[in-house]
Amino acid sequence: MNQNTADTKKLILIDGHALVHRAFHALPPTMSSPRGIPTNAVYGFTSVLLKMLKDLKPDYIVATFDLAGPTFRHDEFADYKATRSKAPDELHAQVPLVKEMLTAFGIPIFEKEGYEADDVIGSLARLAKAKPNIQVIIMTGDMDTLQLVQDDKVVVLTLRKGVSDTIIYDEDKVRARFGLTPEQMKDYKGLKGDPSDNIPGVPGIGDKTASTLLKEFGTLEKLYAALEANKVRSISEKLREKLLANKDMAFFSKRLATIVCDLDIPFSLKEADWKNRGNQTTIEKLMRDLGIYSLAKRLPEAFGIENSTTAPSLFEPSAIEVKELKYIKDMPKADRWAVAEVDNKLVVSNSEDAVYQLNKDSLADLSGTIIGHGLKPLLKNSESNQLLFDTEIGAYLLQPDQRDYDLYKIYYALTSKAANEKPIYRPVYIWKLAQILEDRIKKLKLDKVFYEIEMPLIRVLARMEMRGILINTSSLGKLLKTTNAALKKLETKIYRLAGSEFNINSPAQLSEIIFNKLGLKGRIRHTGGGALSTAAAELEKLRDLHPIIGLVLEYRELQKLKTTYIEPFPSLVGPDNRLHTTYNQAGAATGRLSSQDPNLQNIPTRTELGQEFRKAFIAEKGFSLVAFDYSQLELRLVAHLAQDATMIETFKRGQDIHTRTAAEIYAVPPEKVTKEMRRQAKVLNFGIIYGMGPLGFSRASGVNRDQAKKFIDAYFTEFKGVAAYMEQMKKFAARTGYVETLFGRKRPLPDIHSGIPQLKAQAERIAINHPAQGTEADLIKLAMIAIDEHLRKEGLDQDVRMLLQVHDELVFEIKAPLIKKISPKIKELMEQVHKFDVPITVDVKFGPNWSDMERLDV
């Protein structure tokens, strides 16, 4: 785009519907407002708008939209756009919200009955071109308006990928891409048609032929004049006959593709002067209501305000007094303190207008409740016993599906005010946020989960992270060599089967080998870029078709073990030769703990190398590792929650639930159940509570779809309580908009009424499995708290150390003479921490490392 003069004013013409569609399909459909309204299109559209305002600094903006109902093109051609599938309700629902956002920005909206937004844009562009020193920039999500490009006077800004990668088309860019002038684009569509709009064009004419013809003849009119005068020698007779036979269709298609530019529209630049009409306060409120508050910080630069702190409607004043104190006795009296660590000092506050700087080790001396945002790091070197209130975890309990619990984002979402992010002021915003969260936690009856589970757990996890687990680093070096050798062998086998060498880690190259060179076929989904997916779940569908698939999957698992664990492990081990992982209480919507640096939850256990890797986790001299693992906990909880008489009876009798299920679905006595029967029953037992249908069970178990359906029908006949429970949970979720665990942990389900079948089905699956999964997570947390309390009360916490929590397993480092004495108590605490209608059982194993363990009867 050429450089404009200083006097040139920019007018942006927004193709509203095109951008809304692009944004909707570019962003995850799970984005929603606090009230459950889909917001992915609004977010994407607003993000593009803000980027445009910042980058282009327009003087005037106008938006256009299509109106519901047919246009003149539909009247002339009944099949116009007939091949387009109906836009989902979630998209339609967001168009009024986008219009509301545009109005808040002071951007007028133009629509014309019987015409499309492109026609309104074309007419507005014509009117604007007549005005001196105006450059028109058409902002759209498709290429239809390229025909309007004219020198530097009219250009098109469109999305290349996602909602952040944009490109501006002037005449040179149009020629570079299509080899044609903008004016020729309607002739181009007259020849090749436009499948997206169902414009027919000339049958058999594609991009290359259409472009070649127009480069030679210029326009459709000149091409047909030459054809009818028999003056064309450069094309075949067959093509000539095809063109002549479809002349009317070619010109009709050109007419359909031509944008109308002479509509009577009451347009004035004064009305498009958005800066004098937009209202930041209104925009901020709308963003907060829609839950897209993360975009609010981009408003000042969009409105041309260089120093963002001068935007009074968005940022709170920074009139917060900072006081530095030498002694804790000089602090005012208070029963609650908000705290944060800043530059290795403790900064605290008990009001909205002052903070106090203290020595870092003063935390234990503060009286009353300690409030913080992510308190665990502060507690690692403190034996303080104050009550805790963590605003990060409070926000997580309210919205467990969010990915980011940044203090300032949460604060803005709940107050519609963006905080001054100067680090020393953090305690003030934590203080104010805690008051809001406390009230909401109480109203939503999350008190038990917050105060009795999550808050006491913080100190337990802090102690576990501080202790760490001893690592045999020398064994990791040997393991790396073994893994590299195994990978080399697999590479050789894969290359031999593929017939050539290629990058096994490249999805594109792997796809080329599997689907093109080897010709493997199946019901494989496509990636976002349109290629066939090589994700593990998709490759599993092809496992039986070619031996290369199993080898590739094995190679990937080894490669993951190597790059995720074995290689980085030495750098994660501390000077004490112990690994200090970090547990995240706000990492999973189910309530389960996650861990990082490294992620212990995903360490392979079934492969030989996975077990070899676990051998690197060892006990200190004089100690042994002791693992306490809940047995079939999730299924036992399902039995309790569903009140399924058959399952409850099975567990009470101490029978194996998978054998019992196999006996029922195969109609054989338990003693006749084979290993394969039990395996399939196990898949079914767990699959049912995850919403697995006949197709999923068929793929996972290896039986055909008819057998899968019979097995599932037999399962629900035998376990009637589970079938009733599943329906009950779906109805409960539809009525309330959430489901909850036995202890009250809630999971909002905004998609439970979605018009998109896949989203609704996913919400129903969550409604079924969250109560069991979440209760499972709550239970092991309660057990950890009870065990930690017991060990500290008995003065055993130095000799009996809780080290790891992985899924349903707790790993301890226990002094050898104490193992048989303390293990029964830990087992008892885990099994009796809550009373259920089925027995909860724990298996105990011990050994010198995490792999070589033997059963301990207690």
C-alpha cells in the first residue's frame, strides 16, 4: 500500500457478517460469557477491530451487515448460496452482540433490504471516492470485495489465518496473487464460478484456465466477441465449444458476482466519526459482561491514548500509600491481611488505600487470616498456622474451566475496573478481590470445598514440594542411551516399511507416507489445515491395517519419554539430588491436581522403558518408598453415586467388578471369563461413565459395532442404577446449568443447551463423569490432609514423608523400621476419610524405588 499524504483521511468499511463468520470458525466454540452465552465470534471480531484501530488509526468507520431474507440474487437464481450449510445458532446469537459492540465504539451500521453487505460496501466506497483526500479500506473476512480495489484509493484488509494474521490487498497485491486486475475479478468468477456462493460459472473451467483466458482477452465480453468471430487460435476446439455452449451461464454468473455500487445510502462522514461517538465505559462494561475483559487493556491504544494510566474510565487511580516498617509491632491491628512478595520483601495490606513493606520472614508474625493470590510459594519456608484465603483458588472454584487465573484479569472480570499493575500494589487488589470472592463462594455453597479441602491442602502441597523425591541421576544417563538405541531400531524398521527415510516427528511427512504412499484408508478426521490427522487416536484406527502404525505409536511414546522426562530431568533435580515438582490446584476442571517441572501425572507405566524410568525415583538411605493406591476408586464412587444395587453388592462381596461385568455381558459363569473378556469389560466399565457409545466401544475393544451395541444394552440391563443415574445427571445439568461432586465442587456446563450437537453431547458426558471424577479428586485431597495432620500431630513427619500424589496413588518415604507400624494407619485414614455405601480399599506396596515394589499386607 502506497504512502498516503498527511491530509489523507482513512475510512474503514467493515463487512460485519464475513468477519463474524471467520472469527466464529477460527476460535474455540467453548468460549462463553459468565452467563453461558457463546462469545468466540464476539471475541475474535473485537480483537480484529482493536488491531485495526491500533495499526491503521482510522478517522472514520462504518459497518455493514446482511439482512435476513432473500436478495435480488436469490430472486434471479433460486440456488444462490444453496450449498451453504445453515450457520449454527451459536453464531446467529452473537451477531446482535457484535452490533452492540460496534455501537459502543461509535460505529454506525448500514444494511439494505434485498442486498448483501458487499453491495452496501460497494455503494459506500463509491460515495467515499467522490470525496477529496479519503482512502477507503474494506475490512472483510473473504475475497469477494477485491473487485472494488482501485489504486491506493480503495484497498481490502482481510484475514489470512486465524484472527490476528491480516493482509492488505492493493492493485499490485491482487495482480501478484491472481495475475489479474481487481476489475477482472468479476469476469474471473463468471468463468470459474464460486462454489462458496454456488455461482455456477462455466462447467469444467478452473482457476488456471479462467486466469489464462482473462490475461489474453481482458474481459468476458472481449473473450466471447473473439470466440463468436472465430478469431481465437490459442484454445482447443473442445474448450471453445464448452465456452460457447455456456455463454449465458458465464454472463449470468458474472452478474451474480458483480457487487452493486449504486445503492441510495444516507452516508455522511460526520456519522462515521467514531472517536467522537464511542464510549469507553460502555465498551468496558460490555466486555466485562461478555467475559472478554482481557481485551480491555487494548482500548487506550485503540483510542490513541499513549499513556494508558490516563484513561480514567478503565484504570483505577494509584493513590495508594506505601509505608515501610521495621517492626511487626508497628503494624495496625487487623484480623485479615492480604500479602504478596515483591522484590524479596513481604508487602501486606488490610485496606484499599495503603500497603506496608516488611521483612520476608514476617509472615508467621501476622495475626489472623492470610489472603494471597497463589499462596503456596510464600508458605514453603513458613511454619505459620494462620487461616488461609487464596483468591486464585477461589476464582478457580467459581470458574473451573478457565485456563488463566491472573490476578488482574479476575479483578477486572469481577469489578469492571482494571488495576494499576505496579507490583507493590498487588495486596490492595488481592484484599478487594477476596471480599467479592468470599461472598460468591458462600452463595454458591462452595464453603466446604474451599475451606475444608483446598485451603488446608495448600500447606500439605508446600511441604511435599519442599521435600521432593530423591533421584538416581546416574541411572538417567544409562536410560538415555538405552532409549536412543531403542529409537534407532524403531527408525530402521519404520523406514524399511515406508520404503524411504522421512521425519517421523513431522505430521505432514508422516501423513504423506501413511495416506498417500502406503494408501491406508479409514475414517480419519482432518486437521485445521485440511490434511488427514496423524494424531494418536486417529492412528489407532489404522493399527490393524499395517505394521508401521504400531511402530510409529511406539516410537512416539519413547520419543515423548525421552524429550519430556529423561533429557530434561537432570536440570530439574536440585542440589540435594531431589526432584521438587510443582503441584497446581487450579489446573483441572475436575478438581484433580496437576503437576509441572515435571508433569508426574503422565509418566508412562505400562512400557518396559517407563518402568525403567521409574527406577530412577529412589528412597533415601535407611528409608523405603511406600505407595498407597486406591483400588478401582472411580468405579466404587460411581456405584455409590448411582446407588446401583448390583455394583454395590459386587464391591461389598469383594468380587472383581470387571469379571462380574464380563460374566454378565457374555452370559458365562465368572470362572469362564477369559483375560480378553475381562479386558473388554474393563473398557466398558470405564467407557460407559465417559459417555462411550457403540462406535467408541467398538474401536477401543476390537469388537464389531453390532456386538458393541449388544454389550452396552446388556450392561444397562444388568446395571440399571448406572443407566438411571446417567439420565438423572443429564437432566440435573439441563435444569441447573451445572453438576457437582459429593462434597459440593461445581462444574458449570454452559454448552448443555447448545444447538451444536457435539458441544451438547460433550456437556452431557461431563455431567455424567464429573461427579465421580471430582469426588475422587476431593477424596484423595481429604486423605492427604488427614494423613499430614496425623503425622505432624504424632511428630512423625520427619520419618514418614509424603512425597508424591499421582492420580489415585500417594507415595511416601518411610524409615524402614516404621513401615509396618505406620502403613496400616495411613491405609485406614485413606479408606475411612469419608463413609460410602461401598468399601473403599487401598493397596500398599514398598521397595527401594518406584518400580521395584512388592505388595505389603497390612
